[in-house]
Amino acid sequence: MSHHAPNAATAPTDFLLAQLVWPAAAGGPRDVMARAGAAISRLPPGAPALRLVRGARAVQPPTIYLYYALDQRASLAPQDAWPLEQALAAAFSGEAVQVAVSRLEKVFERAGHSSGQACAAHYVVEMDPQEGWMPEISAWYDQEHMPGLAAVPGCAHAQRMLNHDHGPLSLACYDLVTEAALNSPPWLAVRATAWSDIARPHFTNTKRTMFQRLPDAPPDRGRCMQACAAVFSKIGM
């Protein structure tokens, strides 16, 4: 799953990304969001406080991406992701699911033209920049490409992150009202700029995946009760 050596040092972290993969013949896990949310209550004391903010499932290859947001940016070491990895492995035990959890550092975020609308699709582009091309590609992404795609009708949210562990370094993702936005004339126009023609040939290990958004799960009662107990303890109730 990883195309670059994981960063052994601490790294700024805004999200933990859980990547679940399984053999195509296995059919994949059920009740994903409920179990992924409940996994938070399995985390040990002292683990980063997390909330499940997005889940998405791809048919080919059979993959699920689960995005867990930290309450605030923190400097995390690789081992800080292990408790979530272990909790998810337990939640999906017996289903031939492999779990890998990565630290994600947010570098760009923008509400899209269709912000607030329900989204059926989640499109992800992952890549490692060719050696020496990270500054140019980052400038292109931040100044032209991500703002341009966010402004396309049908795009509700655009975000780019750096994956410090499993997978290509750059992860750009887009919440789409439908998959049709990807082939719309405004989207294709943003992809066809002169700067795009300069930057894109220097992508390596590129993965482009269209996911189906998974419905949000109800809040985990166990985690809510833990949070309430902590508040009551502080105020002496």
C-alpha cells in the first residue's frame, strides 16, 4: 500500500486515515460506518481524541477509506496511529480485512460550489512527486488546481493532505454530488490548463479512485458516555 518510506519522526497530523482492503471474493465488510464509529470507544486512555468524519467505499480495487479528524492538529509519531489500527482490526476481525492507518497533514481545504448538498461520490487522487518537483506541484495544486475544481458545479468540498505513512505522499480528495462532475466541461477545463500540462507529467505512483460515499453512522453511545463522564468529573458532579 505504501510507495514511500513512512516518516519515522513525529509529523503534524490533522486526520488519521484508515485504509481497509480485502480480497475481491470476500465480498467486503458490512455495517462499516457503525463499526468504524464504535471502534473509537475501543481506544485506550491517552489515545488522540478522534471523530469519524467521512467514509467511502470503492469497488475496484475493493477498498474503504475512513477519515478520522483530531480535535486539533497534533504532532504524532507513527505509533500514535497503532491504537486505531488495532481497534479497527478487532472491529472487522474474521472478515479477511487488512487495515492500515496513516497520519494525514492538511495543506489545503476549500468549500466547493455545491457546499451543503448531499454527496454520493468521493474522488481521490494520490501521487508521489518526482524528485525535485514538490514545490512546483504544491504551488499548482494550491494556487490553481484545487481552487479551480472546488468552484466547479457539483463539487462540494476540496481538500489536499500529505500522507506520512501508507500510500503516496499527496492525497487530494473531492466530495462530489454525483460522479458526473468529473466529466463536466468546467472540470475538464480546469484539468486542461497550461500549468496542469507542466505539473501532471511529474506525478509518480499515481492512484485515481472513485469512491461511493458511505452514509454517516449515528454517534457512538460509548464514546458519548465517556465524554460526558469526563466533563462531569471536571465539574465535580
